[in-house]
Amino acid sequence: MMKCFLILILALVAVPEVYADPHRSMTSKTQKSMAQSNQLLPAPKPGISNKKAAGLVMEHYAGSRVLGVSLLDDQGPPVYKVRTLSPNGVVRSVFVDGNSGEVFE
């Protein structure tokens, strides 16, 4: 019985991959590339400024007043959200494509 136990221990020592942590056997370069692939990519920079986005909305909704402009930070193309106040008191959210300048609701 003791002989079987010693053979088992020697087998485990001779083959460390059986019980080794798989991350320890990776090179640091492999670990870095895996970590980088799991990171979120930064959102693309908009092609137009927030002032330009507000100006485009003012062209489409004459007489309205801009209450605020914010850049939506979700993954995907940059989009501005422009809050407006119409002459008759209606608050509206209008969106502007940060690259093309297209205005949509």
C-alpha cells in the first residue's frame, strides 16, 4: 500500500500540469494580450462639437431654446442629446449624430 502511495506522489510531482494553475503556465505577454482583449474600447470621438450640434437643432426647430447638450457615452457612434424648449412651452429631446450632424428625434 505504501508503495502505491509513493508511486502516486512521484507521478504527481513528475507531471506538474495535472494540478498546476493554467494561468501560471502562460507567458506575461499572453496574459497581457488576454487582459487587453477583455477591456472595453474607448468611444469614438465625435466629428462635431456640442455647440455645432446645438446650432443644427436650432436650424431645425426655429424659435426653440436650447436647455442643454450632452454627449451620450454608450458604445457605438457618438450621439448628442439636445434638450429644447419650444415657444409654446414643450420640452423636447432631439438627437444629433456626432459624425454626420444628422438631426433626429
